[in-house]
Amino acid sequence: MRPGRQSNPSLRWRLSWQLSLVISVVIAGVILGLCVYGTMVLSPNVAMEQEVKSAVAGAIERDRHGTLALRETPALRLLMERNDRLWFVAATTDGASLSRGTVPANYAAISPLVSLFHSADIRGASGVREIASIEDVETPIGEVRILFGGIAGKGWPVFTIFKEAYPIYLSLLAIALPAIFLAVPRIVGHAIARVSDVADMASQIEPHRHGDRLPVAGIPKEVAPLVIAFNGALDRIENEFRKRQRFLIDAAHELRTPIAIVQTRIEGLSEGPERRRLLDDVARLADMAEQLLDFERGNQTIDLDETVDLVDIARTAVADLAPLAIAAGYEMSFHGEAECVERKGDSSALRRAIGNLIRNAIEHAGGYGTITVSALADGEISVSDEGLGIPADQQDLVFEPFYRVVPNSRGAGLGLSLVKQIVEKHGGHASIESGSYGTKVTMRL
């Protein structure tokens, strides 16, 4: 997978499959343990009993006189060749019996009684070392009981028990595994649900909304240090932000006095081109200081409880800046769709925003055409000009702080950023449309 496209692993999925795997291994261990335990309590003949039953069942028959007999089948011959100490007594339920191999004397005495037993495990009696078993099997001549021995400890009892017990453990796994894979993800998901809630809260923290912190209550103690560290980082960031904000506001304030002094001294010079250039430069400095101050003020809390008339604010901004626009070579036009459009907001902040839009048009529209300010009934205020427009690849950047389409322009690159900041504080949205016909910037409240 290419760098940058690798997704983070899911904690819920990782915990779910790991816990499911552990539980599955535990179940397998329990099953294996039960099989081992079975070899300790069951007859040592258990590994061979199925082979003995199958060989005897396939060989036993009645001759033409009705007497019980054994055919020398390949399975029986192979069984006897591999187990030279094997012996057995086969008896029908009516008492008829036959034997093969050397039957120990102790078991020869009970041979006539074999037909009475359904199954038995015979071992541990005083003076009897031979271990024997009695099993019954269905044959073509009916039910036959088989007493056999001489094969104790042969084969693999654990595997035999495991194979014979499959109805038990398969049923257990069929019930347990689906339950595990359904229940564990829900349990894990419930355990980390609070973490997801905190992550959602973290994504909603705004840089300029101070005091927001993530809650620690209900968070797993393994995750709580991360949340506490995150809150600590927010504290440090806010402290540094406040220091920077205080410095910029104080600097912007302090710059006003020397700028005013310089401007006064320049105005006292003799009229000439140099005096005009110096006044323009000082005016640019004053404008940059005011924009910087407005930008930092905008980062502070705006009072949105005041009822304001958007039409009146737009009309006032046009009246205040019309002389400046006309002096720069523009015609000024205002269009109000309604007499009054009321909203909740900060009148001074909105006045600054509209004023910045008009100043931006005056600065960048080329000194010709009409600057039109429109206030619509739905709360939309727009300022349009008839300049050369803004390249498409730069239109998304003009709302960024200190970005200037023309690097040598008069402004500081804060005008549209201030507009966006103020509009978003009012819960609105700012957009721009630009082309060869001109530029239109819209505030939607």
C-alpha cells in the first residue's frame, strides 16, 4: 500500500478478533483436556475397540448347522497378525459363544456370562493384571457381545476419544463461536463508545473558541492519560495564543501614535511628488495597522445578541466610502431589495466586514466601472465590481490571512480574511465569484 493511503487499524476489530481467538483457543484447550482426561478414566483398550468390533462383526457368522463360527476375513487376519497377544470371546444374546487367541484363566471363567453384559470395563481386580473390555456390536446374525483384551495401551487413545466425541465439541463450537463473534464486538464497542464520543467532541473544538476541553469522566483509565495530555496541550496552546493576540493588539495600538506623528510631519512638508509618495506610504501603514487590529479583535468574542438591520448597515457603509470610491475613479451603486432585514449580530463587526469588501473592490478593480453593493431580503449582502477578476486557482486563497493576489498591492492581505472571520462568527458563509466580467464577493447570513 502506498504511503499516505494506509488506514489506521480499528481498535474494535483488533480487540474483537483477538478476544475471539483467545476464547476459541481456550475452548480447544478444554476439548483437548477432556480428551486427555478421558484416556485416564476410560479403558486402555479404547483406541483399539472400534477396530476389534469391526473385524469381529465382519467375520462372525453361523454355519449351515446354525453353529456360531468365524470366517478368516482379511481384516480379522490383519488384526491378529498385528496384535499377537489379542484374544476375544464373542457371544450372542442367546448364550452361544466362540473365542480366538489365548483367553486368560480369570476371563475364561466368565466367558459363559459374556452375553449378559452390554458393555464393561474390567481392570484393577486383585490378582488380575489383564485389562479387558466388553462391547456389543450389530452383525448380520444379530447383536453380538465381545469380551477382548491383550491390546491395552496400543493406538492413540486421545485421538480416538477426540474422533468419537465430535458430536459434543462440534455442537459446542457451533453454538459458542457465532456467539463469540457477535457478542465480543458489541461488548468492545460498548466499552470504547465513550472514546468515540470524545473523538467527536475533539473534532468540534474551534481554534478561537477558548475554554473547550475534553471530558475525562467515563473514559477507560488506559485512555484517560491521553485525554488529560490533550487537554494540557490545549491549555498551553491557548496561553500562547493569548500572548500572541495581546502582543499584536498592543503593537497595532502602539503603531497608531508614531504613524500619526510621521503623517503630521509629512503633511508639514512642501507640496510635491515626494510628499505625496510619503503620505501614501504612511496611509498604507495606517491601513495595515487598522486591519491587523481588526483581525485580532475578530478573534475575540463577538456580541451576537444585538438586533441589527443589514440594509441600514450596508447603506451606511456605501455612504461612508462613496467619496473614496468616486475619488478613485469608480461609480457607486446601492441596491436594497427590502426596507429592513433584521438579524442577530454585532453591528460594528458587520460594518467593518462590508467596509472591507468595498475597500477591497476599490483597491483591486482597476479604477474604472461601477462598484455595486446589494442587500437582499434573505440576508445576503454582496459587493461586485467590473475589474479584471481573480484567477480561478487563487479564488480559494483570497480568504486566507495575509494572502494578496497582487504581491505589491497596497493592502496587507487581511481584508477578505476579516470578512470570512466575521461572517462565520455570525453563523454565515462567505463566497467569491470572479471572471473577466469582474468579481463578486457575497456574505450570506
